[in-house]
Amino acid sequence: MFVVGAGIMGSGIAAECALRGYFVTLEDTTEAFAERGRANALRALEHQVRKGHLSAADATVAAARIDPAIGMRRIGSADIIVEAAPENLALKREIFREIEAGAAPDALLGSNTSSLPITSIGQDLRDPGRLVGIHFFNPVLQMALVEIIPGLRSRPEEVARAREFAIALGKTVVLSKDTPGFVTTRALAVLVNEAAWMLYEGVATAEDIDTAYVLGFHHPMGPFALIDLVGIDTAVSILDVLWEGYRDPKYRVCPLLKSMVAAGRLGRKTGEGFFRYPAPEH
């Protein structure tokens, strides 16, 4: 299989697929990006070993199945192609035009978008019927859910292939209509945006808001720990997509989130968001 984009999500998807027996090409635009993605995939596998969820031997075998690549020259041999680029509609359309030009005609095309409509992503494809949303969650090795999103032109047999692929990875599948944000991202966006508004208005501290969510609602982590994990820039991009799609005031981005993006405080990946973290590894 072939993963386009070796960032946080792409490297996690590559690690999961390699662990399940797939030989994975992990692609990015430069050698440094691709190698960093492979290193992140290996760290994710090693984390599972430290937690006792995976044997060192299985992690070593999985790591050997991940091959970094620059560009899409090898894409033609892949049966399954998953795009994991940033949440930018124009970028994803451009990537899928390039994917389609090099992919085998029977390859399944999947987008890991968390918010952008699949029909819109695939509007320039010659064969949009084989494009399906396959939305993984971060961290991929630990999160059991995959959201499958058929576009309006996705063929039922390709949707079934996407579902079978996710199940083969040990995931539980939910199906969503092709609307902005699908199921999970719409819910998440409101949760973190409302928490940001409460902090912005001085209702409580970030620490106390997180504690209230964890202990009051049995959430595994609070909204600020979560948005730091996802990336504050990613959250803002998602809220912008939802605002454009629905024009509902609940999706109006809290000014605090935009200020943090402008300041470069994006969460764990920059070492500081709502909380501070060890310097990110490169």
C-alpha cells in the first residue's frame, strides 16, 4: 500500500498497516520529511512495545515493512492508496489528480480527511467513483475507530473495500454521510471550541476545564490536552471548514485559537500549546 504524506497521521497509518502485514511506501515531498515520517512510525511502534501491547520482535518486523519515498514514482504498484495531507481542499485535489495519473486503475483511493467533503475532494478526478473517505484517529495505533465516508459518486463496491480494509486493521467502522465534519469532527470541533471560549472569557483555567471534562464526563483527556495533541492549527482549519459548510455560529472560531496559531503555539508538535511539552523530536 501507499501512504501520501508522512506527517503525524500518515506515519501512524503506515505503522498500523505495517503491523497488520502490509508492505507500506510512506511518501512525502522531500527525503527529510519521508525519513522523519518513518522515524515517527517506528517511535509509535516502540511506544506500543514499552506499554506491553506489542512484542519487540513484531515491532521490528513491522518497521522493516515501511519504506520511505520521495514523490509518487512507485504508486503504480499499490492496491490501496491513502492520502494523509493537511486539511486544505486545493492541496488535496491537486494530490489526487497526481495520484490518479500514476495509480493502477483498480487501486482503492482513500482520503484521511477529517472534515472536507469527499465529493468535493474528488470533483476533478476522471473516476471519482473509487475515492472513499477513510478517516483514522490519532494516535492511530491506539485508536480503535475508523470513519468511512462515501462521496456522492463513490461506488458501493469501493466503499465495501474501504470498510474491509479498516476491519482488517482491527478497527471498528462507523459510516457517515458526506457532509462537512462527518460525525466525529463535528462533535469534536464544538467541544474544543466551547472550551476555548470558556478560557477566553475567563470562566476557568485550562487546567480546571480539562479536569472538569475528565472527571465530570469520564473523558480520557480534557479538551485542551486533546487539541494540543490534534494540533491547534488543525482545529482552526476544521472549524473554518465547518463554518463555510454550515454558517452556524457554533462553529465560529474562538479568537484565542487564532491568536495561538499566529504565535506558533500549535500544541505538542511545537512543544507548546495550552500546555508545555518536551521539545519535539526531528
